[in-house]
Amino acid sequence: MRNVSYLKLKLLEKTDALSSRFKGAEEIYEKLKKINTSGFLSPEDKEFIEELSKISFEIGEEEFSLLDEEEKEALLIPRGNLLPNEWEEIKKHPVESDRILEQIPFPESMLNLRTIVRQHHEKLDGSGYPDGKEAEEILFQSRILTICDVYDALTAADRPYKKAFSMEKAIEILRKKGAAKAAKKAERATAEGIVVSYIHAGGKVGALVEIDCETDFVARTEDFKTLGYEIAMQVAAMAPEYVSREEVPAEVVEKEKEILKQQALSEGKPEHIVEKIVEGRLNKFYSEKCLLDQPWIKDDSKTIGDLVREYITKLGENIKVRRFCRFEVGK
């Protein structure tokens, strides 16, 4: 059944109140419907609503506006932002979920399920809801549920305010968000940490690695120890000379550049592209000599630096590989 606005438009068709810009009631009505359900209000949409609100007509001695003030206000509400009272309602859902789960007699092995659900909108910096938990107060399972929740929101069926993303696009977005957070955390101080050892089978090669983090709590987790072990194994296997490219002395870099330049020229490469060739080959030098630039021995699609950033996102703290030492019998 058509609404009052549609009936007004049909009445206006019988008058000259509609300007030549508008072709008829059906077209205007369909456009209003589209604006009303859209997730984005363009400047053209705003202009259209303002113009319609100025149109009026008379029935007998009464004058009527095509759009009254309430209708106009409703159509011009900014999209994508919840009103304060709506936001407060949204924030209640973890508590309501907890209340519902309280009624279910879970076995002892699942008693923390309520806490997992209640905490899945908490943030590591304490700015989440409903309880303002932070860092180690938030269960690791709750963090996983948060990622699942975001993934579901990104890939759910098309909604009026956004199109659904493909699985690949959703994963790309989550990875970029994680990388951005890792970059931000990289500025924070690391005063805690552990020294991890790895001895290769046969006892001929081994390595010690110091990796640092922000809190003793994270330093004691199995995830952090696992990262340290993976890096120590990398050092033993690939024999890097520096932690990062920033540690490579300037004279070593200049010497390597000169060697690479002479190699390129001796190969007959045009002089105007030699510099680009040198830069490309210098990156290969870094990927061999610098630990963080080395491809990970267990997955060469990522570097050790990428691996560290993944753990920064996973554990919620800045992590630094401070130093390492490699041992090999006879060397």
C-alpha cells in the first residue's frame, strides 16, 4: 500500500506545482524510497530533498507541503552514524548474551563461555565495552571471537548501507588492520622479554635469541616463547649477520653497492638503469644478511619481520628482536 507522500505526489501531478525537472510521481517516489534506504546521502540527494520540501499545493483553502518538516528531517539524517541512544542499545548486547547463556547448564569444561562472549567487544587499551577490560584481562578466545565477528560483518549478505565483501577481500582488510595496529604498537617501549635457545639435531649448530615485549605477562605466554623458538631456529639455519637493515654499517652498504654496480656494468647493463639494478640487488643482500628481511624457513611467502608483526597483532604488544648469537662447531 502506498504512503501519504505518494498520494501527495499523485495530487501534484494534476497541478503545475511539479517543475519540469521531475517527470512524474512514480519517478520521484522511487527516488525518495532509494534515498530513505541508502547508506550514503550525496550532495545531490540533499539538494533533491531540499527542493521537494519547498513544493506545496492547495486543497480548498488548505495549503500542504509535499514533505513536512518531520519527513524532511528523517530523510536528511546522516547515514552511517548511530544516534547516542541507539549506540547505547547496541552496547548492551554482550551483557544480554551473557544473561541468556547464564540460563544454560554448561558442563564444567565450558564454564568460561559466558566470559568469552561477554568480552568480545573489549579492547586491549581498555576503550571497549561493556566492562572496560584491557590487555591480559581479556581472554584470548574473546579476541578470536572478535575477529570472527568482524569477518562475518564484512562478508554478510548485501545490506542497504554496504555491499558484502568476498572472503579474500575480508581477509585482506583484516590483515591490513592488523598491520596498521602493529605499526602503531612498534613505537611503544619494550622492557620485558626472554632469551630463547635452539640446538639443531646433532648438537653442531645452535643459537640464542633475545626477544623483548612490553609486559612480563606476555613474556611468559607460550605464544611468545614459540615465536622466540622459531626465530632462534631461523638464526641457526640461515646464519644472518644483523637483526635489521638499519644495523648494517654504512661502509658495508656502500661497499656492497660498489660491488653490485661494477657487476651490472660488466654485464653490459645500460648506465642509466644501473642504479635501479643496484637497489634491487641490494634488497637481495638484505634478505640474506638481515634476520628480519629473511624469508621464514617454514613459509617463504613471509619474512621474519612479517612473522613478528603477526605476533604483535596476536599478543597485543610491541615485540622487538633485540639481538642474537649463532654457534657452530669449528667456526
